[in-house]
Amino acid sequence: MPWQLVDHTADVGLLIEAPTREALLEEAAQALMALIVEDPASVEERETLDFELAADGPAAGPAADPADLLFDWLQTLLVAVELRRVLLTRFQVRLEGRGLRASASGERIDPARHRLAHEVKAITYHGLAVRATRDGWQAEVIVDI
Amino acid sequence: MQRSELHRRLERIDDVRWRIPRSARDDMRVDGLVYADDALIAALGDDPALDQVANVATLPGIQGESLAMPDIHWGYGFCIGGVAATDPADGGVISPGGVGYDINCGVRLLRTELDEGDLDGRLERLIEALLAHVPTGVGRSGPYHFERRELLALMREGVPFLRRRGLADDDDVAHCESGGCIEDAGPELVSGLALERGADQCGTVGSGNHFVEVQVVDRVADAAVAAAFGLALGQVCVLIHSGSRGLGYQVCDDALRALRGVPARYGIELPDRQLACAPLDSEEGQAYLGSMRAAANYAFCNRQLIAQQVREVFERVFERPWQRLGLELVYDVAHNIAKLESHQVDGVEKLLCVHRKGATRAFPAGHAEVPDAYRAVGQPVMVPGDMGRASWVLVGGPEAMARSFGSSCHGAGRALSRKAALKAAKGRDVRAELAARGVIARASSRRGLDEEQPDAYKDVDRVVDVVHRAGLSTRVARLRPLGVIKG
């Protein structure tokens, strides 16, 4: 399993593992969507959204690290779900400089076919970590439910 | 995640208080103080919440102790149930981690003139109608839409803005914490993205632990105070739990992003990034304070508009105007907030920034900020339990100002993680179990119901017993659930 739920009393923790940093960001996105929709397999690839994240946003402090980029990526997806009312199921991430370019395929939320599970309020910094391991990369993130 | 070692350093002060001594870690500026009885401490085990109490004790300018209420459990940044007051005159900071993403998440209680018997044959219809009419769940928008200029006014003025629109009356304003408007809000500091997220979510419940619950008063513990609150045995009430929706989450997110690197600039070392903060008297601190207040006012309005929709449903089901059903606001209280308040510290009156993260303001009788109607008895404190057992109405207690910066618990507190609750629900039908206990539960997600099952929470009676004995807030009335809608 590239990602799993980790116990957290109030909210939900995710532990994600992948061979590369790009794959880690893609798996983290899958994990996030699996929290939002009960059956991610019910989401069809009907449209594709493109995302571009500069690592140093206008209000950013010092150079963003991989954890900040993971945070910003997941947060961007949350906002897309809420404002565009879409569910996303397939992700392609390419690191670019200290930021990323990505595309995500999915479709608009259809209450008749999609059983929604959680409104994820936010990604948190509590315990947020991205680290290189012997086999690749690992991330820990707690999301606010 | 690292489990806490601090439970071994806990010192029992009396039967409801436990100290984490400053000496437990070399970065704590003050002691930690946890309100709990023996069983609640034992149940906490090595939960990282105690580390979070200690983390908060490192914040610059913290006064008294880093406090935790008996519904304490692991959160992010502060623990849930955490209270901390900082002094701007002593380099005190403000931290979005002490408020949370759901700025001014809170509860509001409506009373009715109906008693349980009046619901005979109509309860199921009422709950189904609430589910159909009041937006709950992921990504739901509501019937109210506010243009940018209206949203800015709503965030500046709070519930009085809705009164001008005929969506609230004088009692709705008077019976809110801070009159439904925290002054000196800075809506102009709220980002365009937050405004976009908030445009059509005001008046929606959301998901997670948010709910609208129909309840009946099944025990009156203090008849005089209950009468002052307009509550009596057998009376039907409605409890609403929600916050500032996507707008508040975005305000918090924007603030944390803006604060990246800021603590280091002020020489502040933090044990948890989620505690990112800035001195209250800095430009960054003031910017967060202003935008947080704006989101808090949005949350008061959100609960007001949910209440309006609840009133419309009652009107339809009972075929009478809501005023004739007595569907009036008892009180609306915030439990995720930071506010500037006057408190005595070592005999000196100080203006402090009180962070309440999953904790409720609990001002006692006579306090100037308690509405006129309740000033003789104290501020109502609503403590939702779980959807199978009970919730409580308490009143601000005699010791709250001296012991907890005028604060009390905000709920039962979770006992099981969501993952553990899902596991425990496997092969069971939580909705049917609740029905067997006389509670009609409707949710837009079955998983939501499983995660929020009664066993996922501590026993609210026990939590309330601690704050009652500690004098933080005292028992007034117990409310038993009859029906609930959830996201």
C-alpha cells in the first residue's frame, strides 16, 4: 500500500511512501481524495485540470522545503475540490525548480454516483514531514476533518 | 507519531487538577495544568496532547499556566481543550495554532415551547425535513449568496448585518457571545480566495463533527438558572454546531503561510510548526488578529443562517410561525477563538489575548460581557456530548476567572481516533443502533456516522463533572438527543 491511515485522535493522519518525490506527491493526492470520496473508483476521468505551484508564493518566508511543497500541493487540491466541485482520480506531477507542474483528471461531483465521506477542512503543519528513505521517499501529514 | 513521555511527569494537585511542571522540559516558560479526574487522565494514556500542553507553555508572553480542559485530546498545534493567555505588554504572541482552521467553530442553542409529546408522530418528518432543507456535508452550498461588498460588511458587522436584512432579530444579536460581532475586524485583510470560498457557504453545516440536533431537556440540575435561560424539564431544544466554513479555513491557511519564517525573525523557537505565531503588537500579529476576527463574525452569521433555516423547517412541520413556536436563541458561543479580554494576573488587571482551542468562554454572574438577560446568573456554556447519550448546558462558574481565564470545556472530547471508530463500527449499523436508543440519525455519509458514533467520545457527564467540581462552570440542564442531522 503506497499510503495508509495513521491514528490521530481528532483528525486523520496519512503516511505515504513512494519511490520518487514526484510519485510521493501523486500518492499523497490519491490519499487525500480517498478521504473525500468513499469509493475513489467511482470517479471517472472526464476532464483534466492543470496546476502550477511556485515554491515561493508571494507571502512565503525562506526557501520552501519539500514539506512546504507537499502542503501547498494538497491545499491547492482541496480548494479545487471545493470551488470547482470536482473529484480527481489521476495525477501527474513534475517537479520544476523548487515548485511543481501537475495535471489531474477527474469529474464534477455527482451526488447520484459519488458517496462523499469527509469535508477535509485543511492540511496541517503538525507533524508534517517529508524525508528520503532507503527505498525512496516518505511523508507524514495530518489533515483537519 | 511520538507518544508522550509527559504522563510520567504529571503531578496530582487535587481530584480535578494535574500539573505538568515547568521543569519537565527546558523550553517551558510556565507550568501546564490539566483539568481532569483520575479516570480521564488514565484514559489519556500517552496521548501526545500532553506534549501539546507543554509546547504551548513555550510561547512568549504566556501568563499563568498552559491550560487544558477535561475534554483534552490530541489536536494540531494546541491540544483540543487548550487555553492560553498571552500578554502583549510582555512580548505575548498570537498563534493561529491556538484557534485552529475552523475559526469561531461554536455552538448555538435554540429553545422551543414544544415538549417531547408534541413531537409524537412528527419527529421523523422533522428530521427528514431538516436534512432536506439545511445544507450539510461536503461541498454543499446554501441558499444565501453574498457578493464581495456584502461579505465585507457581514464580516465587519457580524449578526447585526443580518438583522438589517431581516434575517435576525434583537434577541439573536443580544444572545450571541460578543453580541455576534467581534469589533475591530479587518475584512479587508481577508484574501480573495477566502472570499470566494465563503460566498455561498454562509448558512451551511459542513461535515466532520458538525450537526443540527433536536434534543429534550431530561434533567434540570439548577432550576433557578435554567428558568433564567428559559429552559424546563421536557422542553424541546435545537443545538447547532458549525463554524466559519471554507472562508475561515482559508484565513487560517493564509495566516500560516504569511507566518512562514516570521517566528525566526522575532527570535522565537517553536517545538511545532503549527504553533507559528507573531507578537501581538507586530504588523503580522495584528494582520492575523484582524482577519481572524472577520472570519469569526462570518461564523456567527453562519450559525444564525442555519438557525433561520431550522426555524423555516419547524414552521412547515408544525404549521405555525417560529415566533409562536418560541424558537428563540438561548445563546451562541465560540469554542475556537482568540480574544482580547481583561483578566487579573497576580492581582494586576491586564489586557490579555486568550486563545481557546476547543474551549468555551465561561464568564460568571455579574461580568459586564454577559448579556443583560443572564447577567444575574452567568453566561450559558453549551457542551455537546455525543449523539447517543447527552449534551449539557452549564453556566459560567465562580472560579472561572481566577482559574481558567474565564474558560471551560467545549464537548465530551474524542476517545477513539476516526480510524479506530471505523474499525469498531465494522459489521454494525450505527444508524439502527441509535434508532434502538430512540435517536433518529441522518447523515449524508455513512462513514461520517460511523466515525461519530457515541463510543468514539468520552462520557460527557464525567467531563462536565470535572468542570463543575472545579468551579469553572456548573450544571444547569442535561439535554438528551432525539434526532440529528450530520454531514
